Amino acid sequence: MTDRALVVARAGALTTVQDRGRPGHAHLGVPRSGVLDARAAALVNRLVGNPPGAAVLETTVNGCALRPRSAVTVAVGGAPCPVTMDGRPVAWGAPVCVPAGALLEVGTVVSGVRSYVAVSGGITVEPVLGSRSTDLLSGLGPAPLTDGMVLPLGTPKSVYARVDFAPQPAPAAELVLRVTLGPRDDWFTPEALRTFTSRPYRVSAASNRIGLRTEGPALERALPGELPSEGMVLGAVQVPPDGRPVVFLADHPTTGGYPVIAVVHPQDLPAAAQAAPGTPVRFVAMRTRQGR
């Protein structure tokens, strides 16, 4: 039994191990997975002295509680939330030294959806296809955390960042997603395209790591029937039969048969990861196809 480990005292609603994912395996039917808010994950890793690709914990809404077997440095970022150690408040968005046996509690988010917990040395569960990420769609990687689970930790490679507080962007009150229309925007009527880029939507409570689902006006197709399945990319905006756009996130399927009306700019996806149900959503076209 190694001392470099975390014991999960409370797993929370959904806490998973995530790193930068496993891109490059779509031809095998393997999604990329990985952290949804890559900027937040990279920052907390930097705060504890880890490389950017070290595995962290991604919590959902109500956090988790952890007890290290040896002294570690921890940083919590992403969605703002209270953080306590043995019941006493400690810093969010800054490195915290946690003694062996102390209980670190990551609380319920104040805003946003997902908080990130980095631990010095990183989470070192067994990698699968080069990544330690949990993939909820394919089932690859470690299972989501459960109470009593023990997570191995690596050896710290450098000292933690000596800062009082690291500023992070607040979750957006309105989610603005820049999109490039296509490749299947011609499957929709001109009125549907105007609706898509001018009418407001809201984040649906049915959203998850696979996709951000929306509520709002349905988009009418110009073409009947269905497409043969084709490759899907991160940020693809697929429109299922109910006409409400779905933005594909990290655990998205590698293929799909519903038309993709647009693709979201990669820099806007971290904000989508933190958009709580009910958040207003606007799709803003960056450019259109020639002749449209």
C-alpha cells in the first residue's frame, strides 16, 4: 500500500479522472474525452507544480471529499465553490497544503457546473490508449469515483506556485458560442439558419459530458430523410429530429447521422462546460459559405 494516494470520502454527483484525453483514435470509434474546461484544468495543475497534461479530478455541481494518505498540495479551480480542510475554510483558486489524514471538502458550486481538483504529482491511475481520462460514452478509462475508492498519486516533479490567488473567469451569465456554418447547413431552410443565429436558446438540464443540449425554437429542415453516419468533431452542433441544437463536448460519439448545422469555435468550449441549466445561449455566425 503506497502512501502517495487519495482516499475518496465522498464521491459527489459525478466526479471523474480527466487529463487532455485521447485524441487521434476516432478511426477506431474511440472518443477523445478529457477535461471539458481545459483552461481551468491547466491552471490548477500549474498551481500545484504539475505539467499541464497531468490527470485531475473533474467534479459536477456538488464537489467531492478527499483524504490524502501523505501530505500533498491541492488546488481547486473552475466553477467557484467553498473549500474546507477538516471543516475550516481554505483558499479556492490557490495552492493549499493538506496534511496526511486531513479531510479536504470541495463543496457545491456557487456558479457554473464543474470544478477541478489538482493534486501534486497528479492522479496516476492506469492509462488506456495513452490517457487516464474517464470516457462516459465508451466506458474506457477509470470508472467515475465512488465512496472509498483509492486513487494513486505520482511523485511531484516541481514545487507549487507561490501565489495568494490565481484569477479565473467567472461562468458566463449568457453563453455566446461563435460558430462556423456547415458542413450540413444546406439541410436547413433559410429561415432556420436565421433562427439559429438570431434567436435565444437555453441550456437544457439533459446536458452532460457528451453534449450540451438546448431548449428553444426548433430548426426546420429543407431536406427530408437521414444522412449516412459520418464523422463528428468536438464542438459540432448536431440537430436531432426535435430540431433543438446539441453541441458535442469531449465524450461525443465519433460518428452520427443527424445533420451538423455548424461547428463551435474551440476557444468557446470551456465556457460551454460551465454553463448551468437555464443559462441563455446565443449562436453567432463567424462566417458563412460562399454565396450564402
